[in-house]
Amino acid sequence: MDRLTLHEDPRSGNCYKIVLTAALLGKPLNRVQYDIMKGETRTPEFLRDVNANGRIPVLQVGDRFLPESNAACWYLAEGSALIPAEAFDRADMLRWMFFEQYNHEPNVATLRFWLQFVGEANLTPFQQGQIMAKRAGGEAALAVMEEHLTARDWFVGGSVSLADIALYAYTHVCEAGGFRLHDYPAVCRWLKRVSALPGYVAMD
Amino acid sequence: MDRLTLHEDPRSGNCYKIVLTAALLGKPLNRVQYDIMKGETRTPEFLRDVNANGRIPVLQVGDRFLPESNAACWYLAEGSALIPAEAFDRADMLRWMFFEQYNHEPNVATLRFWLQFVGEANLTPFQQGQIMAKRAGGEAALAVMEEHLTARDWFVGGSVSLADIALYAYTHVCEAGGFRLHDYPAVCRWLKRVSALPGYVAMD
């Protein structure tokens, strides 16, 4: 099998998804770390050799490069029980992964990044002006998750899938972005289910 | 096979992706239309019966409901040549589909919606204040596409895949959002390749 290398910033939940997927599958992963706060993913070398979009994570498979966290999780998990065997469920898993990138991450992850790593006092006026909308968007995403999990243990079917891993990454640290997890009891029970999985590793 | 029904607003490029995928595959699709400008996807009935997230498109497969345009395209295309047979290419196709939802759609599609359907004079001050950032984000996404397509006919491998369909939907109408297609010649050549595919249907 091709050597797997993760180009990452370990503070990023998007990178953690890939680390957690590999851990649950028992696949070894080399890790190369960059500091996004220092612009290390915007250098000419990074843009040329790793990702023209200037973002981490990127999963390197031999000499090929795969950006986008959820695509990398898919690559690692193909053929495993982390991807449902039934066709509708497989598409439904992708549905929650697209929901994560569209409705959840730009709100929940961005507020964590701004408040925990940049610092509220250092935000630009444009960023300051977006906080309320991102708070509302993140709460709406968490409410959709809460409603879905009220009658279910996992997002799709009867066992853990990549949908759970993708949504776990930023949900379990959302309080750093000012969200209140105790408002979402079904989400809290599901977070415990994920962290009790055999092979689970915590975020750095 | 289960009956396929698309819950859609035909002005939405996200809905068009599914229509185009079904057309290229020769799969019949029933279509139920809603007017998002009139809030028809936010009614209690829609939220309860179709999508708790209040969004279209939703692909109905028998009595199951699948939100998220790119997940619906995946469901329709599984087992067809629109999904690459090679594992890395399959993940790389998903990579471009996540790029589309994260970097392209929130900028390129949103500006088209605001300028063509809402009207610039009717935007809220908050929306007005986001135009410049969405313009820059959309141009950056188009530049990533331009660079990728300069040496390639299709986004992944040697033939059309769902990555092309997902990115085509809002790119081919991006001028309605104020983007200039002639700044991206490789993108323009690729748009013509997509519209020349057997079975291609235009957006309503």
C-alpha cells in the first residue's frame, strides 16, 4: 500500500477527522505539521507542491495529494465498516458530510478559530460583524443534529460511520467557540458514544 | 427500482446538478417545485416531511428523503461511469465536490442569488457588507479551477465525473453574479465540453 502522509495543523478539527479515521481503522499515518497562524500553508512551495488552494489538511498517498478532509476520510475508509454497505445509507452518509462542510464547519469551527486562536480583540471589523450570523448558523446546525440524534445512536444506520467522525471533530470542541453543549443533550450522549469507540484518539 | 422524486426550485443550481446527472444517466425523475423566494421550503409541513434543514434540493427515493445536492448526485450515479473506478480518483472526485460546497457555492451561487433574484437594492446591510468578500472568494475558487483545467479536459481522470457536474452548475451562470467568465479561458473551454455531452440538458 502507498505510504500515507497527513499534511496538517494539529489544532484543526478538519485534520483531526483524518487522524481519528486512521486510528479507528488501525492505519498508520505519517504527520507533517504546519502553523496556519504563521501562513505556512500559503508559501509558494506549499501552493506548488501540496495544495494550490492553500489549505490543510491534505492527505498524501504516495506521490499524489488529496485535499479536503472529508474526501481524505473517504479514501482511508473505503472498504471498511465506516462506510455503510447499503446504497441509500452510503449517500445519506455523504449527505451529513456535505451538511458538515456547508452548515456546520463555517459557523462552529470558524467561531472556535476566531475566539480561541485569533482572539476576539484581534478580529477585523468584518469578522466582528459576522459573529452573530455565525452564532445563529452554528446553533441551527446543532439543532438539526440534536433533532436527528434524539431517536438515533448514530447519524446513519445502526453503527458509526464517517458522518459521525466528520461531525464529531468540531462539535466536541464547540464550547471554545461559545456554543453551549448542555443545550443539546442528545448530541452530548452521541459525543460520549464516539469517544468510547475502540481505537479512539483524542485531539492533540 | 424505487421511484425518484426531486423536490426543487428550478432556479437553483444545486437542483440543476441532480437534473443534469439524471439526464446524463437517462434516469427518469419526477419533479416537485417550490418557490424559495416565497418561503415554501420553510413551512411546518416541508420541515416535517421533506427536510428539517429547510433546504432544497431533496431527492426522494421511495419513501426516504436525501438532502444535499452532491449526495443526491452520488446516489443517482453509483455504479455508472460518472464515478471513477479507481479508488484515489473516486476520493479526488469527492474532493472537488467538497471544494464546490465550501469554496465555490457560498460565494459564486450566493452572489448570483442576491444580484439576480433578490436584487442589490433589496439586500440587507449585512448582505451588502459581504459582497466584496464573496467576490474575492468566488474569484479565488474560479482561479483554482482555471489552474487545474489548464492542463486537463476534466476535473478528475480522463472523462466527465460528478466533480464536473457539481462545479458546472453555478460556474456556467456565474456572470449573473457579476463574475467575468472570459477571465478564465480554460474554464470556458471546459464549460463547452460539458454542454456537448450526450444527454445534456440546459438549466430551466
